[in-house]
Amino acid sequence: MVRMDPASGVGYVELPTGWLAPDGTLHKEVTIREMTGRDEDMLASDSVPVVRRLNAVMAGCTLAVGDVNDRTTIEKAVLDMPSGDRMALLVGLRILSHGPMYDMLVTCDRCSNEGKATVNLEEFETEAPEDPSVRTFTETMPPGCKYKTVQWAVLTGHSDSLLEELREKVQDSDMTLHLLARLRKLDDKEVSFRSKGAIREVVEAVKDLRSRDYDFLRTKFAEREGGVDMSFEFRCPKCKKDLKGRVNVGQPGFFFPSVT
């Protein structure tokens, strides 16, 4: 996922999907530097929304995207990148700055014991989409669905900002919010989030979908989007149950290992 030059503190992250430049060129490699105290101060700043903090650190630590090193273009590229690429970039920054071993707090779903699981971030594999140049898809829904077609787009940094906004306005699960943020059209009707009324309308439309429609769309998302497989297995030290989990990059210990 990341190649490092320890002497210079520079790393090279291979993106699962890649950044599409305005001229259509697909850039798959990002050159990054180690985080500094300024970057840690930004991450720790509770006065700044989380997504804005992450955007600032990712852009600030990126030296080049492919052969593009213009600062303004890099900032835009970080926002335009698919969310799976942004996750790869975050993991690469963590490995370069603090090493690959991550002690994460986990809770057993059988006995509720809370403990630590140690994962090696270098072992996680990236998954590339079949055609990285395509970012918007139109799916023909299963028979009986309220809608014949659903158009959706790959999540990006812009979507992450939308998700942060939706979490404040919509009291619903992250699973539903991630589906909402991908939607572009239901049949021929464009999806809008420009007002509270428009958001309520989209939420109600999504709630009318059957479970099999949800499953169909989630399967398509997984098939068509690139990303990093952040799942891992561990054993509860108390009840000995074998568990599966996903790395939580939102815990303080991800970028501040001494806090874990």
C-alpha cells in the first residue's frame, strides 16, 4: 500500500482507484511526507469539523498526485478522490508517520469485554474497481422495486462533507446515510439535498425501498467501488470467541498512538 524512504521521510501510496485529472489522466500514485506537529494540532482541533481536519492534513502532507505538485490542484484532488483512495491515503500517512502496528479498542459482542486488538496496517489489501475511470452508475433495480432505475456515484471527499452535514440533519444509521450520499437519480428524478424539505423527501423515498433493494444496491457498491479491506479477525481474551471487526480510524490512537 505504501513504499517508504526512511531517510527522507517520504512515502508513495498506491491508490485503489486513482485521481482523475481534468484532462482525463488517471493518477494512481501519491507522494506523501510524514506528519508534523502542525498536522497533529490540526487533527486535535475540536473547533474544526472532522472532515475539514482530515482534508487539511491529507492535502498538507501530499507532495504530489502522480506528476502534479501544484498546491491548489492537490487540495482539489484530495476532495475529488474516491473515499476508498482517501482511506488508503490516511492509512499510508499513519504507517509513514507512526509505523504499521495499531492498537485499537474493541468490544466483544458476546460478553461485552473491552480490550485491545493489535493490527498490522501493512497487511490490509486494496481492491481496485474494474474500470477506475467510471464514477457514476445506473442500476436496473430488481422486479417489484418502487423504482425501475437508480443512478448513484462513487463516494468522494465531497460526499464525506455531505455525510457530515446529513448526520446533523437526519437521525438515521450510517448505513442509510452512506446510501443517501451516493444517490443521484431515482428513475428520472434528480436527488437534491439543498433544503430540509428535499432531504426529507429523499429519506422517505429511500425508506420505501425493500430490504432486498438495499441488499442489491450495497452489493453493487461493493462490486464497483475500489478501496481498502479494513476487516480483521481477533479473539476475545475473556470468552475466547473468534470475532471479526473493521479498523476504526476515528479512534484517537490511530494518529496518536500514545493515547490508546
